[in-house]
Amino acid sequence: MAEWIDVCGEDELKPGLRKIIATDVAEIAVFNLDGEFYAIEDVCTHDGGELASGQCEGDQIICPRHGARFCIKDGKSLTPPAYEDVETFPVCINQGRIQVDID
């Protein structure tokens, strides 16, 4: 069963920006990539460090500690030193609010 968590208003997260939310499940980074919203767990699978403060290039986030790259859209690990994917979460817009399913 879905457990939708409110993130912010759709108009508050402009293209190219990200927002970190704390949930009971994990820290989650929500990204606006050209008007589409994606959510990934804010943790590098290489060493457990935070991920979302890293630089974005297209649909990739680059770990600020060791440079591993992950696809924001599907969580796939793209380069060493990370070999495991990051968890992704479904995102929806409900009455102008961005929501993430943490279930």
C-alpha cells in the first residue's frame, strides 16, 4: 500500500533544482529534470556518504566524495567505485504538490 509523503509545491522545485527530505525510511533527494520529477535515496552505495550535494550532469548525479555516477531517473550505478544501484521512489503530482511514495 502506498505511503505518499508531501515534498513541496510543484512550482517550488524549479528545473535543475533538488530538495532533500527526511523520512522514516531514508533521506530522499527529489530532482526536477526539465519538468519531470525523480526521487532517489540520498546515499552513495560505494561508501554510504550523502549523494545529493554532488554535481548534476544531464540525468546523472556525481558523488561528491569519490566521483561515482548514478542515473537519477532509474538509480543505476554508472561508474566505479560504486557498483550497486541507489533506491528510487515513485513520484506524483497531487493537486499541485510533489509527493513521494516511501512504501
